[in-house]
Amino acid sequence: MKIISFSSIDRTLLTYPTMELIKLEGFLSIGVGEKSCIGRWEGQNYIPCEHTKAPICQQCKIFNACAICKGSCLKDEKTCLEEHVVYLAMFRPDILKIGVSKSSRFECRLREQGADVGAIIASYPDGEIARKIEHALQQNYGLKNSVRSSKKINFEKELNLDVWEAAKEDLNARNEIKLNYLNKNLWMRPLPLNDAIYGNVIGLKGRMLIVDNKNTLYVCDLNNLLGAQITSVATSHRQISLYSFRIT
């Protein structure tokens, strides 16, 4: 089986060719082998690919105009016609980020990124307007619009609430959401894990999976598993269903 996608919301890995969902809960033992292209989706149809370029080859890579939009739509026809929000997020201990999300997915978007706290700055009738405001605020306040995964693993540090409250006040942000990802307090900084997952799942923070193996904590960036062949699987939670899966 090959890992072709994952969901931070449903806490699952999607595998090909079985289209089995492996739940990232309980005890996991997953061996990771060679990697190849994850393929692509055309509507509801999955198109497999075995190109050696991992996680995705040039042929399967799809240009996402919305991801680089700064307030002037790059598509032939604008599709972001539902309400969007510009939001403020913070990652432990004090890394601030500004972003845009559909209003209906605000909390989901925070969870997908692994943000520790978030709040809405303003709502707009479509994504194009929201992107324009986001870009202006980013420039005016010197805010990031992306945070590297290596900066999101300060699990042992406390949130700097003084920084957060000051930023909220400056931007008049509201509707605060605080997020919790772990089922117990961590007793050490997790060690990096890339070629296997073995242990009991402590939590999934964005795409960072934390497991406990004999009282030692490990963290695995799920992005590093994309395109990988699974050489062995043992888990206390397995689910075979494609219909509830959300692609991230």
C-alpha cells in the first residue's frame, strides 16, 4: 500500500490501491518504504502514478491559483463566491500568522495548520476581497502568511498570551478559539521520526503526529510520508471508507 494523502481533521492516512483509511489513533506500527508520486485527483476520480519523483511529479502537480492570490483573481472564472474570513493565528510560543479561510471552515483551517489559538479579524463576501485585505494587513503589520512546520513543534512551551492579546487588540480580532491536540501533557521535547511510526498516539497537531514509545516521545511530519510504501501495518484502529475522507 502507498500513502497518497492524509487528513488532519479526520486523523487518517489514505492508502492506494485499497483506498483504506488508517486511523491515527491508539497503537500504531507502520513501516515506511520507498517513495513515489502520490498521483492526482480529477474530480472524484483518483489517477495513480508511479513516477519516482516524490511526493508529486510535474505531470500530477496541479496549479492552485487561490493559494497565491493576493486579491486579484488569477482564474478564468472566480469560484470563491461564499463568505470568507481573514483570521489571526498564533503558534507556541509567540509566532503570529495571518490567513484566509471560508467562514464555514475557520476552525478546521486552524486545526489543519496546528495553530494553538485563532481569532477572526473580519468577514467578507468572497475570497478575493479577503485576500486583498489579508495582503494589506500583512504588509502593514509585518505578519507572516505561512509558518514552517519546524516552527510548530514547540510543544513544551507556553503560549505568550501578552503577545496574543496585544495582536488581537491591534487588529480588533474577535471570536477567539483555543485548540487542544494532545490527550496528555508532554514530558519531553519529541524526537524526530521519519522512517517508521511505532507507539501510542498522543495527538496530531496539524500534520505533526506525536507518539509515545516506552516513555520516549517522537514526532513525525505526515508530509514526509506522502508517496511512501507501507511495509508493515499494525494498528488498533482501522477504517475502510473513502466517503468520509477529506483531502488536505
